[in-house]
Amino acid sequence: MKSIINRMAGVTFFFTLLYAVFWLGTWYLFPLNKKTYIDNASMTRAFHLPFHHDPGPLLKSGNKVILFGSSNVQMGFLPELMVQLMPGFTAHNLSMGGSNVSLIYDAIDCCNFFLRRDSSSTNFFIYGVWYGSFIDNQTLWKGESRPIDVERLRYGLYRQGQDGIRPRFPLPLFLYVRDLIHPFLVTSFFARKWNSEGKEWFWPALKEIVNKYIPQFVTSPVQVKASAHTADWLNAHHVDKEEQEKELQIWKDRFGEKLVLEQFNKLLDLAALVNRTHGTLVVVDMPIPEWHRIHSALFKDYQRKKNPFIKELIAQPNVTYIDFQNVSDNEDFFDSTHPKPKTAIKWTKKLAEVLMNRIHP
């Protein structure tokens, strides 16, 4: 019996030591976000845990601009530039591609768990909407689990209850447990990214790791084949008539021509959620190309249905609506919804100007 206990102790010690080495290695190569901002757009370029596992800068006190929306917001507003234009603020882009209002409601609710507040700080919740934000849950998710739900429940840090998905632990303990399982977060992240995106994601990520941590062991930086969609390519790209018709048909086939009111009502709930946390909600009606506006039945339906809800929305305290629909022309986009890199600079400057005018009228 004693020998069995000794062997079990030895095996336990061995695997504990092995996990400790693995733990230290993953912390060295893939530390948590130590920057002053979170930018979800960078998650497509290299290794970054989503904010609901790595809240990083949200835990710090001070004034914040927190951006939410779909991929057009993800690509359209630049946190690094925003903080230059808004002294005394940090900026964080927590947008998620393909999201509707319900998903962003849950993202803001999740963000509030981590958000550090004090009586003297200002928190702007910027929500960039367009007609795609108001696609109903059934049409968008077709009864399947949403990615943010699957991701949060994957490691046991969150639980599913009658009140939705909530952190399993209070904040300090949540962070300790998260730190303990860091190797699992890293390996799981890489495995799923490889399965979903393969070499297109892996080699740029490997390049960043090698060039950052072990440049002394290579004679030259790791070479990666450049993507055709570089910033210069995107800035120069013109969406021709054939591409326009193709993209319009994709939106029509996927979402139809009519919006139901489910997500408009959810936007009012979202405003109430932000008010309960003493934040300021700024809803930005995002632009899309003129050719998209003219030929999209969904856009026209959105225009018809939104006004009563906007009136009810801005009647709530600490809510502002900004119409950005006409701030860009066709040449500001590289497809049917996404801004060119040079356009993102223009949009960021305009939004920062609006926010600073609100702070200092």
C-alpha cells in the first residue's frame, strides 16, 4: 500500500512539474494583454485571447471609450489613434464580426463584470449599428449556439444559469483561475485557429512569435507570403459593378428583404443596461456604400423601421444617437460594408471630435 502511495505521489509530482514548465513557457511566449488598450481587430493577426478571458486594460480605472459592433466597427475605429485624439482616455475595440444587437448586449454585460469604475471617470460605450445589427437571432444563428457563448463555457470560467451566462467566480478568484489554466487557453486557441483558418493565420502568428522572442536564433526574420489584401491593396481597390451585384445577392440570399422588430426592442434593453452601470451610450448609425444603400431592400426596410425606436432610445438618459450614414462615399469601402484602412483614420477622427465636443461643448 505504501509503495502505491509513493508511486502515485511520484507521478503526481512529475505531472505537476511538467505542467509548471508548460505553464511558465506559455506565459513567456503568450503573456496576457499588457497594453493600455484592447483591439479585437488584432485578434485576426496573431495570438490574442478574447476580452472575456483577458480583460487586461478594462481592469484599470480612468476614462474609457469602449467600441462595440460588427466587423465594420472592428475595422473602422482605431484605438491607438483614438487615445491620441482624446487625452485622458483609453480606447478599446471589443467589436465582434457578424454580431447583432443581442450578442452585443451580452458582450457589454460581460464587459461590465471586468470594468473598473470610480465616481470621477467617464465610460463611453460606442455601439456602431447598421441594418445587419438588426437581423433576428433565428435568422442569424439558426438555432445554433453563438460563438461567444461556446467560448465562454468552454473552460468552466462561466456557467449557464436562468439569468444567462455568468462568471462562475467573483472577479479576483476568476482572474486567479484564469491564470492557472492559461496553458489550456493557449493550446485550445491555437488548435481551433488552425482548424478554422489554417496556414493563413498560423504563419503570420509564427512570424510574430519568432521575430519577437527568438530573433537571435534565426539569420533573418521568418518570411511569410504577403497577403493580397494589404493596406495598399485595400486602399486602391475599387468595387466594380460585377462585385456589387454579387455582394448584394449574398446579403439577400442570407437575410432576405425584411427585418423583424426583435433586435430594435433589444437595443432599448441595451441602453437600459448601460444606464444601470452609469455609462454613456453613443449609438453610431454606420455608413455603407451608396450603391449598397440604393439597391438593398434590407437597408430600405431598416430606414423605415428605425425612427420610432431612435426617438425612444434618445429619450433615455445618457444616450446619444449619431448619424454617420452619409460621412463616406463609395470609394471609402473595399466591399459592401467594410472601410478601407485610410477610411478608418477619417472615421476615428470624426468620432473623437464628436465625443470631445460632448465632453467640452
